[in-house]
Amino acid sequence: MNLSRRLAELLVQEKIISSAQLKEALEAQREKNEKLGTVLIAKGFITEERILQFLSAQCDISYITLSGMPEIAPEVIALVPETIARQHTLLPFNKTNNAITIAVADPLNVLILDDLKMMTGCDVKAALASETEILAALDKYYKPASSQDALDDILKQSQTSEEAADGVEHVEEKKEEENSLSVEKSAEDAPVIKMVNLILANAIKAKASDIHIEPYQKELRIRYRIDGVLHEQPSPPKKFHAAICARLKIMSNLDISERRLPQDGRLKVRVADKQIDMRVSVLPCAPGEKIVMRIADTAGLSVQMSRLGFEPEALAVFNRCMKAPYGINLITGPTGSGKSTTLYSALSVLNTPEHNIMTVEDPVEVQLHGINQVQVHAAIGLTFAAGLRSFLRQDPDVIMVGEIRDLETAQIAINAALTGHLVFSTLHTNDAPGSITRLNMMGVEPFLSSSSILMVVAQRLVRGICLKCKESYDVEVDWLLKLGVPQNLLQARNGKVSLHKGKGCENCAGTGYRGRQGLYEVLEVTDTVRQMILDKATAKEIKDQGRKQGMLTLRECAIRKLLGGVTTAEEMIRVTASDIEG
């Protein structure tokens, strides 16, 4: 039984125990590493009931006996996850309107009451009860079979065999400290482990890029991001949220007792002899912790350039600039647009024994053999700029900077390019010409950017039509013309053009889409463009010049994919809505 030293001293002041008894109990507590209240009771200095009566009076909290209480309703028990109930030795036993009453063994643990209020959305009142009675009630009301029932239900909904979960193996890494055993026990309950493995296995099977685990007032929602779009999945009951979170935290070497601050970690699993890395982000939200896992597909991040979706003329420019002896190649686009895949694929082409390739990334998404990769750690001063400075003393041939975020990083990258190094990096802009003006806004002098940049690539990803259920249909020519499709590209019959879509099948989970293709707007910085940069031309003027020299805009690339039967009109509109004038 938990009892602070201050409260124990009050017991002495009230002459309930003697100072000699307290001293003896404190010495025994240090030797046995037990709770002070437990030691006092074990030595016969005081009874548990007497301590509870004392705590009730001191903390102004009611004292109840659970043994004679009526059966607690299942919906009341379901308000508090078993993991939390056991970790904090508490039990919900009554709900009236929007208030729940919790039996607690430690009346001083007020923080958990705040957490429960935030988690349940109800007012929370505490009542003091015997630790022994609470533990007995926990065993009675939280039955181990329930987690197995939940697992069976998910298996039934997802139509996935139990072997899929068994085929996921957690690759353990050495821990610096042991985690809390009480939470770890529930998190390592066999059905919970299988439940988490099933969530991971289904995501990998579906080729998802992200897994979202989101708690709400009365339910737990699991979604997979597949081909750039989130899809809901069969989910376990809300009561298993805490156990699932604890299991994923254990796998990621995170602090399972920390639920008020965001945490980031990594985990590794092995599926069918293939090791897969996942980045884990835990964020405290109003109903509980939300977890998002980014699945790093090593195979998908390093593919042949010809398979990425480049149009032939754009690929020719990319290959020419990629193999230049020095200069900067910039890749731009929003998060999730495939920039990492493009960069890793380019580096894989250059990864030969003759090249010393160095990267500074945040984070290192995939470890590539033959390439020296550095993880940014801003807390200790290892920023992109600091990593770049060190690289210049490491005799590099090729340098990749995960992102140019500030003027300092931009200046060092430009200096590296001007001193004989080939540099790759990314920026967050809407199109290729916008990257030039973005650098100017950062404070980079036009004469520096004009003399160092070789090309700028803006990119997006569109979902590809599922080949198993692909079918054709006709649309009016006028409709396509309104979307900006040039008349000369249309092969019309009787005023109509044949397009394609997926009708939905088992292969694409009924979506009509399977896989993604890249759209690439490749701006080569020719002598004309260099002069325009020096003259501080606008992004629109640079874009117009790029089109004159053969650059395809993102919308024009999407139109080619549409007319070629690669994607749908809906995808073209969704992904390139901001590039309509192209």
C-alpha cells in the first residue's frame, strides 16, 4: 500500500504509530524496496483499514468497501482501459449522468484523475478503497479472454488469417532502461501482441505508407494511408487503446508512463524474411494518445529511374544534370510527394566505388549500403548546416541534404556546389520555378543561385488505375477541353474520347487504384534561365521560359498519364488543382 513519508509522520503525530515504528519501517522499506504502507501493515504496526480511515480524513475523500457493492455495469468498466486501471490501482464503479466515480488506492495521485477526465470526457470523482479489494475487482471485471475475443472479431472483419499476425516478428534492440513492469505485463498479453502484429501485417500487405491509431470518445479508429489516401480499417474496441499504445511504445523503446508529452521512436519488424523499419510518433490528444507510424519501404525507396514515372524528355534532362561533376539539383514538393524516393533512386545510380556519397537527413529513412548517412540531432547541435560543414572535410563527391530550411544551410550547400561537389537537396514549394524565388526570399544572392543550380524538379504522386479491374469509358471532348487538355492531344470519335478507370476489385480493395506514379516538372537552368535569375525575374516569367525550352508542367504530365490510361481524371484534378494554368 502506498503511503508518503509525510503522511506517515502525521500518523506519528496523531499517536497512531510510534516514531520508533516509523524508523524501523523506513529502514525495512529501503532494504526491501517496498511501499511504506505495505511495510507498516506487514510488521503489524497498523491495519490497512486504519490507514484508509486516516487517509480519508486527511485527504477529505470518502472511504468505501468494494466487497459488498452490487455488480458494476460493463459499460462503466469499459470507460477505463485495463492497462491504466492496473498501473494506477483504480477501478471505475459508478456513472451518473456525465460523472464517473473511481475507486483509488492512492488518493494523492491526482494527475491520473485529470488524465481520466480528459480521456473519458466526464467529470471524475475519487473514492478511497482497499488496494487488496481493488486488485481482486480488477481480476474479476477485466477478463483476459476479452482481448482474445476482440482479436477474433478483428480477424473476422478483416478476413485475414491468424497466421498473418504470427508472421510478424518484432526485431528487438538493446534498451538503456527497463520499462514499467505493470504496464508491460498487459501490453505483452498474447492477444494484445497478436492484435498489434495484425495491424502491422495488414498495413504491410496493403502496401500502406502510414498507420493511424486514433482514440475518440467511444471508439478507436485505425486507418491506413494507401497510395496517398487514408482508408478506415477494422478496429478493436476503445478499451484496448491503452494496451495497444503500451505495446507499440515498448516495441519503439519509448517511455510507456509518459502520456502528456509527444514522443518519437522507431521500431523494426520482420515479415516473410524482410526487415521493415517504422517511424513512430505519439501525440497526446483530448481522448488519449494518437499514434502514427510511417512505414519505410526499403525496396520502394530505391527503384530504377525509368520506373518512377518521368516523361522521356524530362528523364533525359534529369539524367544529364544528375551526372554533372558539380552543382545543385533541387527536388521540391509537399510531404508525401515522393521526394525521398527520387533522391534515393538518384543516389543509387551514383553509388559506385568511385564516389564518396554523404547525406545528412532528418530522419534517415532507409540505410543504404555504400552511402554515409548522418541523422540530424538538433538538440545537441547537429543540424543540417553543422553536418554540411563537417562533410566538406570528409572528401565527398556527392552530398545530399535532406532539406534546405534556412539561409545558413543554403549558403553552405551553394559553397559546396561551387567548390566542385554535386549536391542534392529539397525545398517546400509548389512548382519548380518557385524554388528559385524561395531561395531569393531566404536571402541567397541571385548570382550565387544562378551559378550553382543545375535543375529544379517539382513532383507529385497520382494513383494508378488497378490493372485487374481497369475498364474504358467515353467522355465528351468539351469536358476535357475545360480541364485544360489541348485539342491536339485528343483522339476523338463522334465528339467523344475514351478514358479509363478501375471499377474496384479484391486486388485494389474496391478502390479502383493500385500503386502510384510520379509527375515531374523538370526545369533545367540554362544560360537564359541563369540570366533571368540574375535579373530577379518572377516565378511566372521563369516558368514561361521553362515551357519555351521544353519543360512539361505538373498538369501537362498528369494529362499525359490520363490520356495514356495510367490514371483517372479525378486523380488529375485532385493532384494538380493548383497548376490549372499549366
